[in-house]
Amino acid sequence: MSINFPAPSAKIQTHDRLSMSDPHASNRQRTFSRPKQSGMTLVEIMISLLIGAILLGGVLQIFISTKQTYRMQEGLSRLQENARFAMEFLTFDIRMAGYQGCPSINTLSPNIIASPAPTYLVGNQFVAVNGANNVATNWSTNACGTANECLAGTDTISIMLGENCGGQLTGQMTSVNANIQIDAANTCNISAGDAVLISDCKSADLFRATTASSGSGKQTISHSSSNNTSNFLSIAYQQDAEIFGLRATTYYLRTGAGGQPALWRFDNNRPVVAGTNPIELVEGIDDMQITYGLDTDADGNADRYISADLVTNWNNAVSVRITVSARTLDRNLTTTGDGRLRRTMTTTVALRNKLR
């Protein structure tokens, strides 16, 4: 008995023939069926890194530029603020210079019997302002300290005035050598030996207090010849008179506690006390130049402005012109000099108590 097998199909025969004629055909079919290659080549990575570096550099440049602009604006703002503060301190006191109550210092100069006379008087006269030009680092031990920290080549200005302190007389003096009694609720802080200014609208005297005792609701001040050339005032003052706290202040430039040049104030009427007198007011002020307007024809107007070393009569000064230079505390804000920003301010102040 014979068995008949069916003949192979054409498809199978074709496959067999392909397999036999090309043994790598199945490999190519498998290769063609794989997914396409994914990822980046080395060149693409390098290009991406370059583009990223360029973008990062731009961002950093913007950040640095913005930060520098902020530092400049902050430094300039503080510089201008310091300059304005310095001008405020100076102009406020200069406007009040020479004040002694009602009378103008031009028409009435105080009768001075204080002995010894205060060292800050000019030619034994109570003048509104005076100053010094281009001082040295050691022009005053009291002002500059033992380390001679004042700024050489800068100017100083001293201002004298009577300051209201509530020293109203409680009654009239019975005689020109009688004690003076004022309301005890005052801020004059008068002690024995202090220089004292008393004034009404017609007269003024500058004397030293021999004693300054307090009583019930009043303070009694004596002026004996032990502290004065005489115990006689120019008049027996009435209840409309007033005792003033005498202020004699010098403004100047000196190195401050932070190592920066600064505007300082020294009270010539008080002892030197560290941290209290003299006192640092505004840092960052590195120059101050002052000229004085002199009235040479008695018309009340300044005819010319000159430096302190050229003034021969301080009573002729009717105005003050101040120029201050302020600098930033930080460096590296500009590419020139020491890297600091600087601004200069100038103002002219009339001596009001010389013009009435």
C-alpha cells in the first residue's frame, strides 16, 4: 500500500528557495523591523552645551549689571542723604547764629564781664560766626583727638548764639548787682562757673555764674566779682528779661568711628567727654569749604565772599556760603579714582540775626 503526501505550496517553496539561495535574508528582515536610532550625537551635545553657555553668560551678565546698578543707586541715594543731613545741621545753626533774644547783634553787642572770658570769643566780642581756613590735622586737640584725625585742608566754622531754655525771670532785679532768679522748670542746666547770657529787648550781658542754686520753684544765680570783672550788670533786668543757654559750636571734618571722613560738632562751652563731646554727626563727608559774605558798606547785603583767613572784622559777616563734598562709603562703583561716587552741594545762608 502506498501513501500519497500533498505537494508543498508555492509560498513554502518560494521561502525555501530564498532561504537556500540567501542565508542572510532572515537577518535583514529582522534588522529592517527594528525601531529607528534615538538620542544625540557628540556634535549635537557640544552644540547644545555651547548654546547653553552663551545663554548662561548672558543671564550672568544681566545679573551682574543689575547688581552693579543697584549698588550704584543705593550708594548714590545714601550719599545724597548724608549730604542733605550735613547741610541741615550746618544751615540750622547758622540761621540762628548771633541770637540773643529781641535785639539784633548788629545793634546790640552783649556787655561782657565774665572773667576769664570764654576762649571762643573773638577779640573778647560775642560774634555770630567765625572760622578757620585749610586747617591741619592737629589744629585742636579737643576737636581732633590725640590721634590728630582732623582732615587737613578743610575748613571749620564756629557759631555763637543764645539758646532758649525757659530761663524767664520770676521777678525784677532790685539793683544791677542783685542775684537773678529764674523759673526752676528750665533746661538751661546752669552750674557755677558757666558763662551765662541774659538779655531783654534793650540790653544784654555775658557773665559767669558764681553760684546756681535751686529754691522752691525758682533758681537763683549770682554773679559776684570773683568770677567776673565786676558784679554789676549793665542794667537791673526786669521780668521781661530772659536767661539763655550759651552755645558756641564748631563744625569740622574728622575721621569717624567707621574709618570714614565725617562731619563733627564740638561744643566749646562744655568739657571733652568721649562719645558725647565732640560728636560725630554724618559720615561720608570728605571736604568742606566755607566763605563769608562781608557787608563793607553797611547796607545789609554781602559785597564779597572771602575765606576765613582773609576776614579782618567778623562783625561784617552777614552770610555764609558752604560747599560740602560727600562720597559713597563703598568702593568699586566707578572705574576712575578710588572707585567711589562723589557729589558736591553748595548753599548760601543769611545770618538772620545780623539783618534785623
